[in-house]
Amino acid sequence: MSTDWNEKKSHFSGQTLSWDAKDDFQRLLTIVQNDVVDALNTTLEYGFVLEFATNQQTFTNKSPHFWAEVMKSLRFTLIMKTARLFDESKDAIGLQKVFNILEQSPYSEDLRKELEICRDQYNGYHDYIDEIRTLRDKTYAHNDKKEYQYWKNPSDKDIEFEGKFWEKLEEMLIWARDSLLRMRTIMGDGYPVNIEITNDLINILTI
């Protein structure tokens, strides 16, 4: 999936409000959108490092422990950041709660169609969101007792961070980013052209 903002600049052009000019609903959406972009950038960086380690094995094998720790750190960070965005617990500000807040805002009528679309798309990611939360709760944030006694629960399916799973995270975060930016535009706070981080890892070979 392309993440080139130059392809989408016209869609998000328009007025950009200063922080002081925003109301509380616009500020909330700005903060959450920044969190989404932060999580997306971490996910993209994970992909860049994974590709680099695969293509530059001679170089990475000079310090395999370092690169292993980089990969583990990025996995931990992107799972924790993404799980926060999709947290549905009572006291959390996740995307579902943001949708609910906006539905009660003065912008509710203007956002009605967009919120309906976003909720349908959110539900389409339900299985992946469940896996993210399970990874956080059972492996990354807590020492789940079943994980420490896995031989007693052979029927339990372990969730592994492998294959195309992280690519689905990237897709979800791009969806979340684009959805929030459309809402900001509808609410009169158009977002300026944004370019995500680029893959600059190859530069370390030319230092």
C-alpha cells in the first residue's frame, strides 16, 4: 500500500488551524492523529530494519546481538503504541471512544457519514485488533501465567509476530491516519502535506 503523501496532497489541502484556534474536539483529534502517525512510523521503521537485515546479512552478522535487540525493541514499541490506539477499556482514549466523542460533538451531523464508514472499517479489522491486544496483554505488558505454563495448555494457539502480521498493522494504521485526517478536514482543520519517514538505513553502509 502506497504511503506517498504527494499523491494525496490535494485531498488534505485547506485551512490549518493553530493550536490556540482549535476547540477541544479539534485538539483531541490532532493529538490522536499524531499518535497514529507515531505508531505508523515505528511500524515502517520495523519494515525497513527487517528488509535491511535480510539484504545485508554480511554487515548485520558483524553485530547480530545488536540487530536482534533493535528488532525486539521495535516490535515491542509498535505493539504497545498500536494497542493504545485500539484500546477499548473504560478509561482509555482509543479510536472507538474518539468516534463516540465526535458523535456527541457540534460536528456530529457533518461527520455522520464518515463516522459510519469508519466504524464499519474498524469492525473489519476486529480479528487483528484482538491479536494486537492479546500480544500486549499476554506477552509485552504482562507475564501471563498461561505463557509461563504453555505445556499445560497445548490447545491454546500462540500468537506469533511473524509473516505478514506486521504488514497488516501498517495497513490498519494508514487507514486510521487517513480517516482522522478526513475528519479534521471536515471539522475545518485541514492538514498540511505530510511525508512519512523514509528508508535511510542503507546510508550506514556509506559512512
